[in-house]
Amino acid sequence: MGSHPDIIDIGKGQPSLSLLPLAAWRTATDHCLAQGDAELLQYGADEGDAGFRHSLAQFLSRRYAMPVTAAELVVSAGVSQALDLVCTRFTRPGDTIFVEEPTYFLALEIFRDHGLQVVGIPIDGDGIRIDALQDALVHHRPAFLYTIPSFQNPTGTTMSVARREQLMAVSHTHDLLVVADEVYHLLDFGTAPPPPLAAYGQSARVLSLGSFSKICAPGVRLGWVQGAPDVLRTITKSGVVQSGGGLNPFVSGVMRSLIDLGLADAVLDGLRRVYAERSAVLCRALRERLPAVTFVEPAGGYFVWAQLPAARTAAECLPVAMAGGVAVHLGTRFSSGGGFAQHMRLSFAHYDAPALEEGVRRLAHALAESTAV
């Protein structure tokens, strides 16, 4: 059976080209360069440009509905690079870390690159299970816990207020560093999630990782680490940060203009509207064409975590699906232990409504065909 010439990959977790704010970025770049500040092209401060961090703090204070100061922020070249820095500065090869089960599959690759032993902690509809976390702490002394508290990748789950408070209590009791990947936090569809884990930085050891990849454009490779200044100093003492003179000073300058001109807010609000519409289309198509597939409709983020009926695995169906012109991300990719064979991660970020509907139509046909084989 040959491959389809036009694959709709509804597992792809990235925005479509039509959503990338080229005009806004051009305006911000022109505004930034018009300031005539050659320092933008020089090595920068280890923690990042002070003016950008001030503008970022104002942006986050407004969007998080909580006070954020520049002193709590260090600039990164996106969350992947920040996570790599965290591993470099807070772990050694052979250390144990905890992750949610399931979790972001490429974070697992970063942890493997650093030779870390990964222990999965199960989650439920309210987020990471505190009972399982406490049981794991009896047997392990992790260097940190990696969590995606809002609109989790891949499940779309948001950690409840009670669960966040319980997690912070455990962090305080066990002096456990919590690394919160909060890249989807601002992508709600109308109802904001509970405060980010960064809000608990005074009572627990928390590093909150944010990025403009999801709320503006992935190609800018710009993000931030939020935390208590004494914890952030461990990041800024990195040889990579000090040798590079901070991270992304020029792009930081352009992003500062994007924020100060109000364009960052406009871009983010536009993405929230589009993703809400696309999510509704994808979920409606799943309900209509694949009623045996179970999922929870997300309230934000990028993803739908779909479970096949009993005795079916996504891997068994994938070759037929690919031949029929549709691809998904297998659930096993998101497991630290090879679990979730019946699951698929679907994304509504990359395709418009007609393509999403066609993708689900193809998927339904492929699942029916693979059952008949």
C-alpha cells in the first residue's frame, strides 16, 4: 500500500504559516531599529536586556493578573534551551528526575541527552497525582520535577488550584525544585487557568519557563525563566550564558517593541480566538465521525488526547492512516515507560477548519479499514 501524496498531520504541534505575525514583526523591527541603539547588536547582560525584561514583566503582570518584576526574569532562547540549561546547572548524569506521565516527548529527549533517569508520575483530570508523587519520593531523591500545569502537552489537562497548592506544599517539605513548563498558560479559550506556578515562587523552589513560541512565533526563539533571584543566579552563572553575553539581545529588542506597541497582546488574542475555533471544529468532527474514540475537549492550548477503543493500538492503525493521507502522534512517544499505546495526540494549531475536518474523515476511514483487515 503506497503512501498518500498529501498527508494531513493532525499530530503536528506548531502554528500554521497564516498565523505567524509577519506584518506585526516588521512593524516592531522598524520601530526597534529606529531607536538607533547599537547596543542591540552587542553582547548583552547575562540575565538579558534590562529594558526588555521590564517590558516583559509588565506584559506578564497584565496577562497573569499578578505582579511580576524584572528581577524575577532571565531571558532564554526558548523553553527547550531553558530546559537544557536547567539540566546543565541543576543535575549531573545519572541523577533522577520526575516527569508527568504522559509528558512532552521532546523534553524526554533533552533529559536523555543529559543522562538523567526519568521516573514518571501519573496524572488525572486535576493534574499530577500527589499521592503517587509522595510514594515516589519515598524511593527517590529527584533533582527536580518537570510539569506542564496548564493545558498540558499532550493531554490538555490543567492542574487544579488545590492540586497546585498541594504540589507546592510537597515542594516546600522536600525542598523539591519544580520546573514548570508554562508555555500554554496564556492560550485559554475564554476562562483563564489558575495562577501559574510562578506565583508560588516565594514559598517553594519553582522555575517557571515561558516562551513566545506559542504566543507569537516559534522562529523568534525567545523565552524566559521566572523564579526567585537566588535560584535564577544558578542559571546566569552558566558558562554558555556568560560566554554568549546573555541570550538573544537583538530579538529581545524587537520583542520589546512588539510589547510596547501593543502588538504582542493583539497577536496573542488573535491566536486564542483562532485556536478556540479550530479546537471546536476538531472536537466536533471527532464526535461525529469517531464516536468510539474518547477524549476531553480542551479549554486551551494546542492538543486533544484521544483514546482508541479497547484492544486497539495507535501503532497498529498508523500505517493504514498514513496510506490514507493522515498522520497522528502515537501516545507511546509521550510516555517515559512505553505506555499509552491506545492514545493519539491530535493538534488543532496547524490546520484550518476544512483541513481538520478532512483529516478526521481520513482518520475515521483508516480506523475502519484497519479494523476490517
